[in-house]
Amino acid sequence: MSDAMFQTGWFAESMWSQILVIHIIRTPKLLFIQSHASASATLLTMTGIAVLMAIPVIPLGTMLRFTPLPLSYFACFLPCILLYMLLATSLKKAYIRHYEELL
């Protein structure tokens, strides 16, 4: 794996996880099951993810030394994001059990 591909993958995964964890910690309820963000927040989230995923294939991505990610990358990428979301949800629930409230 090249340095550019590693940096691009790190960028993509960190942006997805940071954006999605905001939705997880915004409410004590379970994301997508018990609680949904507003349509505008969901649209903004999806737009942000789309823009961030486009960066590696536009001239800005070249300037940042990014490279397009192969489709095979997403076989590991998506399970990692899902596991991260599961971990964040579990820690949120443990926090609520301990402190009896979410901040």
C-alpha cells in the first residue's frame, strides 16, 4: 500500500467516523432505531460525506497527495465504520448507566 493510499484511507475513515459519531452522541436513544436526526441534519451529513469522499478524485486531492481508493478498500472500510459506531453506542450506553444521563 502506498503512502498516498494510506493517507487517503485514514482521511476517509476518520471523517466518516467523526461525522457519524455526532449522530450517535446527540441523543441517549439508539441511532436509526429509536431516534432519527432531522431531515436537514441528515442531508447535511450525507452531503458532507459525499464531498469528503470526492476530495481524493478532484484536483484538491492531488494537492493533498490523496489517491482514489479502490473498491476493495471498502470491504474493510465499511465494517470498521460499523464497528466504530457499535463501540461508540456501547460506550454511550455505559456512560448513561453510570451517570444516569447523557451530559
